[in-house]
Amino acid sequence: MEMIHELFKLPIKTFLEIAEHNEFLWVILALAGAFAILGQWVLYYKCSLPGISCLVPVWNVVVFLKIMGRPSWQIIFLMIPPPIIAYIIYTGDMSMVANIALISMSVIFLVFTIIVYIELCQCFGKNSISSYISVLLFNGLYVMYLGMSGETEYLGPVHGPKSIKNKPESAAS
């Protein structure tokens, strides 16, 4: 289990060690954050949702889930696991309960995140395996592509009464 803890710590340790000697890395990180905000803003705009919500920490996740037609309460799957994971890794707690919590929270977060991003592709009519892999590998860039591309159109949510699955075949195409 200590190996799992170290595996979780490795990217953060590596980043901080590199950033300690290279201040330009912080500029690159700030630019990546700005692009992520821009991508999310235009995606929300394309879905007729308030773009400003991408700047408000909890509201942005609620609005993001609304794109897929998911209920607001499902925010717990995206908001609760990361602090628990961070706390367990930070404290270095190696107890059985902490290890079970670490593994279960990681699985819940990872699986739900993958499902939500695949559903995001489906909301824009991107139903190929390459689209699913692209959104998982190039998350922020792919979200920006969905928002800024003139060829992609928001078809509607995947869940709920107004879902694209409930529409007649001629209206969904």
C-alpha cells in the first residue's frame, strides 16, 4: 500500500521539484488554466448555459453536469473523493480504513469522471472510440474543441426527459 501512496505523490513531488528551479513552469501552468477556463466558457455558451459559471468553484460542476442532464446531487461523486484522497496521501495514513477509503474514493472518482466525459462526447454527437479516447487524454483541449468548433453542435442532454435518447430518430439526427 505504501507503493500506492508514493505513486499518488509522485506527480506532485516531480512538479514541485521542477518548478523550484524553473519559474517559467508557473507561467505555463497559468496559461493552461486560462485555456481551460476559456474552453469551458465557450462550451457552456454553446449549450445555452451561463459561461460565467466556469469561474465559480462548485457552480461550474453543477452546470457541467447539467449539460449531460445529470441531477445536481451527483456532484458528490466529483467533489467529495479528491479532498479525501489528498488528505490520506498528505497525512501518510497507512491504516486499513485509510487504504480502503483511498482505493474506493479513487475508483469512484475515476469511473464517474470517465462516464461523464464520454457522455459529454455523446451530447455533441461524437460517438466514436477515438472521440472517447481524445476527451480522456486531452481533456481541456477537447472541451475547447467541442466549444469552439463550428462543426460540433450541442444535441441535448443524455439523461432526463429532454434527452437525445428519448427524441425520435429524425429529430436526433
